Amino acid sequence: SAVISQKPSRDICQRGTSLTIQCQVDSQVTMMFWYRQQPGQSLTLIATANQGSEATYESGFVIDKFPISRPNLTFSTLTVSNMSPEDSSIYLCSVGTSQWSSYNEQFFGPGTRLTVL
Amino acid sequence: GESVGLHLPTLSVQEGDNSIINCAYSNSASDYFIWYKQESGKGPQFIIDIRSNMDKRQGQRVTVLLNKTVKHLSLQIAATQPGDSAVYFCAEKNTGFQKLVFGTGTRLLVSP
């Protein structure tokens, strides 16, 4: 399994500011994913970030609001831009463990708990 | 703790009972399924997976059953323990698209 860490673990931010969340993995992985989990809700995929290509965003999420970087095979960042209280959520980084098989386990980081005032 | 599971359906059991958590999935083309456990303040933890060419898979104290006819997935936990208390999510994937879609989740409460 992959060990995933995220920074910060939580933050309280003011409306209109931006926060960059970091995700570090202890091994090289091809596929990295960013999810959002709103209070009391399930997980929703924001985007897929594969190294060497632009991130692919899901419906309802745009690059201007959630820019993503993927500089290497062990690291990614997600920025939440121009925040509003509706962005208050848990943001989770996830990785796929095999680039060779689609039937691969997907592991999650501990999450970043964001509160926007 | 965090508010994960605040509005989710809840299953309450006694310690030692067997628990069954159900999930209806949405996409008949999904061919891979995973169950996750999420404790308060933590990220989802992988429990067990199953491919669509199987209808049952067993792990340690857990069994996953898949009924493709009715698009239903269940997680059975034997001899449930207080440490099993958490929110449980099923997730489905069409492996042609690499996108994991999560169900709504069920909160399991285990009383000693």
C-alpha cells in the first residue's frame, strides 16, 4: 500500500483568499486524484492528476477555481482559489497503486479540513 | 470529531453481532468495486474489493457480495467490534475510465 500525507491537515481561511494543499506519497505513482467531501456527504472527484499531462477535471470543477500541479511521481498540489464559505470541506488526495492494471486499489490521504469564514 | 456521516443512514448493532451494510450502485458498466471505512477525522481506508466476474470475496472478518443483476453490493462484518464503528462507503469503477464513484455511505454504530 502507499503512504500518503497531506499538508495542512486543517486550516481556517478568510473569504476571497486561496489555499494550496500538498499531497506527498512515499512511492512513485502514475495516477493521483483529488476529492472533495462536504460536511456529512460522500466523496466527489474533483480531478485526476497524472504526471506529465494536464489535470482532467470533472463536471462542475474548473481549473481556474482548483488549479492542480503534478511536478513529479510522488507529489501534487491542489489550490482552492478565491474561497467562499461553500468551499468548506475535507479535501482528499488519493493514488492508484498500479499503472498496469485498472483493477487497482486506490488509497487515500488523511484529508485537509478547510473552513472558510 | 468531524461531521462525516452526520446525515447518513445509520446501522446500530451490538458488539459480537454480524453486520450487513448494503449499497446500490448506479452504473451497469461498472466492473470493479471497493468498500472503504472512514473513521472520524481520517481519510477512507481500503477494506476489500471485488471484480465483476466474482459474486463473493472474503477477507478477514469481512465478506463482500456482488449481485450484478440488481446492481447491489453488500459488506458483511462478522463479530462486529466497537472499533468497527465508522462510516462505510462503497465505490464503483468502470475500469475503462479509471474513475472511482462513491456511494452515499452508511454509518455503523457498535455498542459494547
